[in-house]
Amino acid sequence: MENPKTNTVRKIIHVDMDAFYASVEQMDHPEWRGKPLVVGGSRARGVVAAASYEARKYGVYSAMASSIAVRKCPHLIFAKPRFDRYRELSLMIREVFYEYTDLVEPLSLDEAFLDVTENKKGINSAILIARQIRQKIKEKTNLNASAGVSYNKFLAKIASDLNKPNGQAYILPEDAEEFLEKLPIGKFFGIGKVTAEKMQKIGIHNGADLKQFSLQFLSKKFGKSGLHYFNIVRGIHLSEVQPHRVRKSLSAENTFEVDLTTDEELLNKLQPIYEEVIRRLDKSGIKGRTVTLKLKYSDFSLQTRSKTLEQYPDKEMIWEIAKELLEQEVVSKPVRLLGLGLSNLNITEEHEHFGEQLKIPFEKE
């Protein structure tokens, strides 16, 4: 895909550290190496923030309830997150990126996009740059990274997952459409589980199936996302690497198949949304002083309720505020969507180097 500003094919790398938090804990604690380990929560309650590859063999993954993880792997090791340590290593990793380009867009402490179309080393091959970056990260941190290389961010992100862990892959412009036609719909970056299930119900199981549907149909079926789906299956994704894009909020939401009508239903459905927000907070290492609850009713009217604190609330306080906001101004209408978010984040220049910089909107997935 040509960059309209330069008429050149862009060279984008997506670097993703392998099981970053868990790998750091195993590196710093030799007795945990080679054993199933998760970061976050506790054996009794909480949510898994990260899982080692040994834990994944038992079916344990991030965002899973700790109680379920323990049932899958009774001898699972739980490590408390140490974000100061993760940020320290993240800085070392970023320093490697900046040896090659200033066009670095962090997604979190452990992954980032790099535009190396024009790079400081004058190296023509993005594949070679990705290999060098991974080698230097290993030398500086003793941690493994995977990478994907392509001509846009969407494809680079997909490619970085192809040969994990400790590998890399590339998708050339001439190979993109054929590759995407064969790709299962659930593997498309940005298409979550709920959307994938909706697509499968109408016969979309891979890229080739998606390609058969018109823009008009996809827009009618999936709203504004229809154009995105229409383009990405054709390898079209024009979003540029944005090194100075700072997140303003962090949030999660869910749209329900059946509207919620009772206080008990609302509270039960809010719990996993809260846990997803906490997972994202744990991954990013940031905090927020304003808690916002979002409700969309059956008539599609929208309401938000917020509370701002003087200090950054801890996890338990966020849950108490979320419940408090849910109980305010009760509206006697069925609820079709619930969302929970944090704003007034502790984003400083330091966090611009360490933390997640892409704004995470209220997501339906």
C-alpha cells in the first residue's frame, strides 16, 4: 500500500514481547522457569493478567478468572505484578526501537508499531531490521520478542502472531490478499469473539467469505465497522504509525443479546466488565481518577454517570464506585449495553515513554 504523502510502500514492524510479564517473573525468579505461572490476582479470586507459555498448555490465558485457571492447572504459580520492573525493561526495549526510528507507536508496555520506511541505519530491509531489533532486545534484557513485518499496521500485527514465540513473519504486498482470503475470520486483528460469531452465522468463516459481501451489506450489518471490514480483507489499512498519540481514557463495555431489566442482572453483568478494565489497567500500569459508567437503554438512549476522586482509586474502590454509579438515578428502562471506564489518567511524559498510548474506546467485544 502506497503512502499518499510519499508514494512509497511503507515498511511497518509490529514488535510483541512474548508473555512479557510472565517471562520477566520467570527471568527474575529462576525457580519458576519452565513452570506454569500467571501474573495477577490470587488463587482464590481475581483475573489473570498474563500467562506463561507453560500455563497456556493447560488452557490458561490472560483475562481468565483465577478460580478457573486453578481448576485447569492446580499447581499453577501466582506472581504479583511488579509494574516498576516491567516499565524498567520496557524503557530498555524502547531504546532499541529508537536506534532505528523515531516513528514508534507504543500499544502497551510490551508491544509497539515501528515505521522503518526511512530509518536511522539506512537499512533497506524491514525484515532485517526486525531481526536485529529482536536480537538486541534479547542481548539487553534476556527476553524474547516476536515481530511481524508488512506494508501496514493491520498486516504487521497479524504477522507478529504467526511464528510466536521468539519468531517473526512477513506479509508482502503481492501476497496479502491471498493470505487474507485463507485467514480464519477470528484471526483478523480487530475482529473479536462476538463479531466473529455474528459473521459465522451468516457464512463468513474466512477472508474469502468476507470478501464476497458488498460494502453496502457490511455497513448495514455492522454499522461504521462495515467499511473497515470491507477494506482490511483487501489489505487496505491507511492508519499511520502515530508516535505522539496519548491515551485519554481506558474502558470496556458489552452489548447484551437480551436486555437487562433487574438490579441483580445489571450488577452481575457489570462484574466481568469491571474485571476487563482492571486487566487493562494491570497491563498498562496506569491509573485514573474519574470513574465513568455508561448505559445504553433499549430505546438506544445513552446515559453516562461519573465520579472524580482526589486520589487514584485502587481496584476495590473502583468496584465500589462502579456499584454506586449503577445505583444512582435509576431509570425504569431495559438496558442493552453497559460500559465502565477511567479517565483523568496519570499520563505524564514518563508514561508517554512507558505506558499504553493508544486510546482504548468502549469496545463491544
